[in-house]
Amino acid sequence: MNDAVRSIEYHGQFRLLRRIASGGMATVYEAEQTGDRGFTKRVALKVIHDKYAAQPEWLQLFIDEAKLCANLVHGNIVQIYQFEEVDGQFYMAMEYIRGVTLRALIDHHRAIGEPMPAPLAAYIVSRVCRALDYAHNFVDDAGNRLYIVHRDVSPGNVLLTWDGQVKLADFGIAKARTMRDPAEERRMTIGKKHYMSPQQIVGENVDWRTDIFSTGVVLFELLALQQLFREQETEAALDEVVIAPSPDLRRLLPDLDQSITGLLSLAIAKDAMMRPNAAMLGMSLDEWCAKQKAPGSPERLQAHLAKQFPTSYRPPSNTPRLEPPPPTQKEKSVWSKVFGS
């Protein structure tokens, strides 16, 4: 018997069904992966635009995203399945998410003038924190920590599934300590300026703390239904984020629990050393959620999405998920002992 490891060549195809989104660097399609004997799997296919594929530094970012994320297997991170080049076109096959972006949910609440329930907002961001904590501390097969930084945490890159799961997507400009960084080498600032930390927006070499700042800005927008930073011109944006005093969150969110505004203040501190790590921020949000009358959960997020998007809501299963009952007096008593009154 031959025990030698052999290579299996893949000859499958992808059938494009519809375009989901088109960004500056790539287009994402809903697609069907096909294989032998009628095998099919629904995937998202991300295809880099030709003009960026022709530029080595941008193509390298696309390749690095696939290589970096291939082994980031976590429930709150969109999975990468495959990377290929076919006739000069580069694409990656990814987990297909049935649901909406956090951007769509915020815009919807803003349009109807109805605030997002604070416990649900905290729950969503606590799951983003879980994804970031995993990425920030990820180690390779040799046990070396890669120090991955996402650098583009924003509402458009957080996906919400119809069954109430939260997924962080688009590590397209993420970097690890072991990778070349074309942006740093060419002193380019890449990312969405309204979510960048002061360190990122001035082009400094950043670490995990920049993701925490961006996460805090996302949480603020979820709660306030408006952006924390709004300047459009580059110089004005620099002044707003880097030079101006930190926003007065208690004035901007007067009805919010002060423990949440306190967490927010730490997350968006201009001094990066004051920001908590992703695990600490996520745990603090979870603890606050547990003390609420209606704490955030996958079931509550699913019910909320079904209510807000009744025409497009399509759960993967027809089995209804019941709304969990409110906590009993005994549960409240236990929580008060654990987390304080």
C-alpha cells in the first residue's frame, strides 16, 4: 500500500448568480460552486478588478487577504474557502452570508427614526470584539503570533445573518507582522477615514489598538444613528480625529447608561494606550448586556431583523426560534451577585 501523500486537482466551476456588491477594489457575486455528481454549494465569489490585478501592490493585498484569512476559522469571521487564478482573473470563494450588513441596519433605523435597542447594539459589537480578539492573537502552525490587524472595521464590513449571527468580513487591507505592507512602504493611508484611529489616519504603523478605536466608533453609530466623525475634507478630518478634543459622549448620548459611555470613551481614546483590548471590551459589553431586561442574543437579533426587514427576511430554516423569556427574579438575583447591582 502506498502511503505517500498525493495531490488532488480541483476541476470544479462557479456559476455566477447575481452581483452582491461592488467596491473600490473588487466585486462580490453570489455564486454556485459545482462539482461531480450534482454537488453544489452556495458561496460568495470575490473578484478583484482588472486594473488592480495589474498593479502588483494591490494584487498582493488581495492575495494576502486570502492567505491570511484561510486559517481564521471562527464563528464571527467570514470564512475563506478557496483562492484561484483563471485566465488572469483572481478570485476567492468565501462563505455566503444570508442577511444584511450592519450599514443597512443602521441606515434603516435612521430612516424610520427608531433607535436601535442598546442591549442589541452592545451584543452585536461584543461579537465583533470576539472576532478581533481571535485575529489579534492568532498563531501560525509553528506557534508564532501573527499580530493581525484588520484596519477596516466599519458597519459595511459587519454582516448579520438572518438567524442572528454576527460576522466580521473583508480583511482586504488587514496586515500581519510577517507580511509586506504596500501601504506602509508607500506611506499610503488606506481604510475608511471616518472610522480610522488618530494613529491610522496620520499614517503611523498601527497595531490592534486601531481596531478597538474603529469598533468604538461603530458602536457609537449604532447607538446614536449618526457618525461620530463627519468631516469630508482630508485636512478637516485630520483635525477632527487627531487634534480636536474627544467628543463629549454624555452630551451626544444623554439617555445612555453611563457604564456604556465610559466603555466607549476608553475605546475611542486618542491615547492608544488607554484603549482596552478586544477581549476586555467584548467581555465588558457582555456583562452589561446580561444585566439588562432584554439582553442581546442570537434569538433577539434574529427576531429584530425579521421585524425590520419583513420583505427580505429569509432564514435558512423554517423552524421558528422562540423569543427567550425575560429573566426570572432568581436569575436577576444571581446576575446582581456576579456583576453587581
